[in-house]
Amino acid sequence: MTATFDHAALVAELERVRNDRRLSWRQVAAEAELEPSTLQRIVNGSIPDLPRFAALLDWLSLPADAFIQRSSGRLDVHLGTGQIIEIRNTPSKALTPKQLRHVRGAVEEIIRALEA
């Protein structure tokens, strides 16, 4: 099994949460206890080292596995509560970003229905 770090997904999630919380990048850096220039380099394409990656994961309240792409194996859906839904019936090929957004939307709809 080949696994890779999904830098684009990390940056997209940082951007999503930043926008949801209406924060500046400087505020995100302060909350994550990173230098603003370090965060900007990460957002612009630099791969974070482990301590900085851990700080961002802590700020996002997500496990590291949320940003690992597998070429095969299971598909994990990470809930904001730290819970993970493991799906064993996985696609035979990698999902496109659009397909992943649809999966995410479907899971969000299910959770909203469960909470209603």
C-alpha cells in the first residue's frame, strides 16, 4: 500500500476552518502557536515538519490520518468529535476532489439527520 501526504487537503481544511471562524491567517498562526511566516510558507506549498503539522492538527482537532491518501485499503471518515467511521467497501480507484466533496456532503447530511 502506498500512502502520501495530502498537502492540498490540509491547506483546504485550514482555509475552510479559518473562513468558518472568520479569522485572519495571523490569528490562525497565533492560535496554533506558529510564526505567521511559517504558516504562510505552509499555505504556499511548504510541507510542515512534524511539530508544526502536529500543531495544525491540534488546531483543526483532526487526526493526522485525515491528510493521508492511500492508494488502496479502507476509507476513513473523520468526524469532528474525534470519532472515525471506517468504510471497508472502498472505490477501486482514487476519488476525485468533486467526488470527495459529495461523500463529505452525504456524511454531513446523515449526521444532521441523526441529530434532529
